[in-house]
Amino acid sequence: MIKVAKFGGSSLADAEQFKKVKNIIENDENRRIVVVSAAGKRFKEDNKITDLLYLCYAHIKYSVSYESMFAIIENRYLEIRDELGLKCNLESEFRIIKSRMKKGMNRDYLVSRGEYLAGMLMAEYLGYDFIDAENVIFFDYNGKVDIAKTREAMEKAVERSPKGVIPGFYGTLPNGEIKLFSRGGSDITGAIVADCINASIYENWTDVSGILMADPNVVKDPKRIEIITYSELRELSYMGANVLHTDAVAPAKRANIPINIKNTNAPENPGTIIVDENNELLKNAKNYFITGIAGKKDFSVISIYKDHMSGEIGAIRKALEIFEKYKVSIEHIPTGIDTFSLVVATENIKKYLYEIVAEIKKECEPSEVKVIDNISLIATVGRNMADRPGMSGKLFAAIGNSGVNIRMISQGSDEINIIVGVENEDFEKAINVIYNNFVI
């Protein structure tokens, strides 16, 4: 049995956090492959190492002095090394990095050094081998992971180093250049590694004890989700519940590897388990009506009205092509007999709104086009909702009885989510109504 344990930036912020990680690893001999992020914030006003490295690159690009900023990065890692009594020759590593900074280098190389240095320190501290991600994570020129090549390299690396530390967030292109994942990409590295070595579980250690049923900034003391399916997590993540990088789900799902979200600062807490829809663990889970609630503010709804539209071929297509022309992504498309609506993020459409409406009127020849702003979307997600007759009606009734006006409704064909649109000013109230009626 092999467990892949990924530790986020908050778990590596200072020497004390490194000690917590070591205790976690030593408490389970199956935690043989460790993936690390760059050092994160030690306190609220502190800086993430990754952010500082991005700033250093920006300073280099615009010929602004970066030395004092890079010195902060050096001191952070040297402080961790010295407090832990390690021998890692960081001075040599920093000389190499600074030499390349003076000559010019690609941004991804510089930013990746946060994970690289954290990985070297953690490997020495645990007594594990250091496995550089550039030798085991491979991209093609389109920026997609070459999974076949990566799998072969990972299998050989783990065979040579049964206990290893791998820096997350980066790999290499076919020409040998360093390539980053998107922000939070260490989650993806961990999932890919777990898939490639057929791990029994992928543990993602962070600073929260799993995924909560609602945003604690909106709902007071929301319950922890004990177990959730990949599909449910995808729905919640899309609507803003960001504990795990959404792209980290696919490799684990493909290999049917459970993901366990755990808290480095409270390792005894079981956290949240993410599993396939057919996993046996679901049978023993607490069956709330819903699994979780998530939402986002500031959407616009463009409603298009036209008599006998249901019999017109290509009406929706014409409208979608206009949005595609302006590269505006559509979130939802609620429909009626003689109307359909396009829900988009206000930020994405505000620059082109007048042009888009004008083109809709020209191409679709509607009787009316209405634009409603300041809309929030709230997703109620749950695998058990499909088996509860009248669930939608109960949800809408609860929201309506609270005095909140529902402006839009959308439900997926798999029936694991119900999305309602409400005014921005009713966002928090609506989420609390749903939570209080269907969770407590």
C-alpha cells in the first residue's frame, strides 16, 4: 500500500510546520511519496513565496531592482533550514538561481524554485530521496500532461526511490524548459503522481479539516462534509468552493483513487473523503438531503423573447455564436417556450454588452431583449436529491417563504444540483435559508 501525501503552502510556512509534517509522515509508514508546495504565509500579512517569485520576475521584466525582494525568499528558506538543523546547501542553489536571473530566464523556471527548494529541505528532513518534478512530470507543447511518458518516469523513479519527496506545481516541456501548472497546481501534481504509481489513496494536507457544507463566512459553523463524490465536488468547486484545485480531480477519478482532504494542524480530524459514485464508503455515510451549498455573486442574465421561438431552428445557436465571437463564456442557458436566457459573469460581458445586445437583435430578430444585472447563483448539490420526491419544490418554497425572490432556476440532467439565481443582496440570506432547512 502506498499513500501519496501532498502538503500545501500553509503546511510548509516555517520550521514548526515542517515538524508537523514530519510527525504526520512518521505516523503512517504507507506515506512514502510526499508532494510539496512552496512555503506559504506564516500569518495574515505575510507573503507566499510563490507570490514573491512572481513579483521578482515582474521586476526583472521591467528592469526594476529585485534584490531586496529575493533576499526575503532566501531568508525564509535559510531560516527553516537552520532551525531544523539541516545541511542542505541552499547558498549554492541561490547562486545558481540569481545567476540565471541576471542572464534572463523564463518565468516558470523562477517561480518553480519555491517548490524546488521546499522539496529539497523536506527530503533531507524526512530522510527521503529528492525526486525533481522536471524529471518525472512531462508536458507536450500544447501544455497538456504527457501521461504515458510521465507514468513511465514516475514508475521508474519510485522503484529507485521507494520513499521520495517531489516538488509540485511544475514539470518540463519536450525542449527541457520548465512549465508550470495553473495556480494551486501542486494539487494536480499530487493527483497525477497518485494515478501513475497506483496509490491506494491521495491525501491532500492543507489548513482546513476537509470541505465544509457551506462557506463559513456566510453560514455560522457549517458542518463538515464527511464523504463526497467526484461529481459533487466538481459542481461545488465550479461554484466557488475552492479547497482543492478542480483539475486535481480528473487523474484521481480516472484511476478511482480516493482523495482525503486533511488538516496539517489537526491531523486527527478525519477530514473529507472524495470517492467515485460506486464506492462502498458511500453506503455508510450520513445521508443529508444535500451534500453542500456554494455560490458566486455578480452575474448578468440576458433574456431573449420571441413568439413561436420553440419552432424556430437555430435561434439559440445564433445567440451563442455572438457570445463566442466576443469570447464570453456562458454559465447557464435556462429556456422556456418562447424565451431563453444566457447567464454570464458580469465582469466578462460588461465591456461588450451593448455590442452583443445589438447583434442579438440583428441576428435573432427577437421581440424583446432584457438584461438583468446583480444576480447571484447558488448551487445546492447532493447525490441523494434525485431520490427525494419534491426536493425542488421544497427548496423553492423555503426560499420563497423567506421573502427571497428567485430570478432564475436551472437543474442538471443528472439531478445532483439545483441552481437558483437571486439578487446579490439576498445571496447570504438564501444560502442560510437552504442550509437551515435542509442540513440542520
